[in-house]
Amino acid sequence: MNRLIFLLFPLFLQLVLSYPQKLQARAYCRFIHQQQHIPIEIDSSQVKEYYNKAKEIYRSDAKEAQNIVEKGISLAQLHHMSEMEVDLLNLKGVILLKLNQFDESVKPHFNVLKKREERNDKKGMMLSFLNIGNVFNKSYDPDQALKYYQRALDLAKELLETRNRANISTNIGNIDMPKTH
């Protein structure tokens, strides 16, 4: 009996000590959900809904899409949905580019690139390089744009991504280089 108590006591102690943290986290979740009118039970499909809604409207209402994507990122982080977080961060970068917030746009793209490199997600890395190139292209930094487009193109060739290879090549061809006359 003493042996059983000895074995169960650390488990009991851990439960007792972690309980206030769990209560605090749950209270915070409830507060956030009430503020945003989100149901308390969250699953991946709800986070995916934020992604889909933001992706659907960002061209016509980038500001609203930005608000939606921020909510999705918060929920994905809160519930440790790292793949959805990466998708939402990528979309955030695209939306910020649409809003001509170049410095802010490139940050989530570099964050996404880092996460994709950690997972050795070469197709994702290719798309991140393309997005970073797009930011530099739109912000009138052709040298930086070419650098990232070239890295994207190299991966597209390696992955035999014909469609993306053509898209990246088109972007490279459309860069406005300074005239040297």
C-alpha cells in the first residue's frame, strides 16, 4: 500500500500543481472565444474555416481577411495546429502584400519559409521563395526579387513542377529592371 501511495503521489502532485494553469488557460480561451463570438469547442475544421473564408475574400476585402486570418492564427497556435498555422501565416503574408504593407508582408513569409525548411518541405519552400520574390518585386527591389525567384525556380526544376516553373519564369521576365542607357 505504501508503495502504491509512493508511486501515485508524484502524479497527484503534478495534477494539483498544473490544475491552476489549466484553469487559467481555459478561462483565457473562454474570454477570447466570447470576444470573437466563437464556439468554445475548437477543432481543426473551425480553424480551416477561418483560412478558407480569409482566402475567399482577401482580394475583395483584404482588411476583413486580415482580421479573420489573425483569429485563425491565434486559434491554431492555441491548439498547437502547426500545419494550419503555417498555411494561415502564409496567407497573412499574401494579404499584407495586397495591402501594400511590404515590410510586414515579408515577415510571415520568412517565418513560413523557416518552418518549411525545418520540415524539409521542398514544395512549400519553393512557394515561400516565390512569395518572398513577389514581395520584393512589388516593393520595387528587383535584385532581391530575382534572388528569391531564382531559388524558387531551382526548386521547381528539381521537383519537376512545370506549372510553378512557368509561373516563376514569367515573374522573372516581368521584373522591371532599371534602364542603363
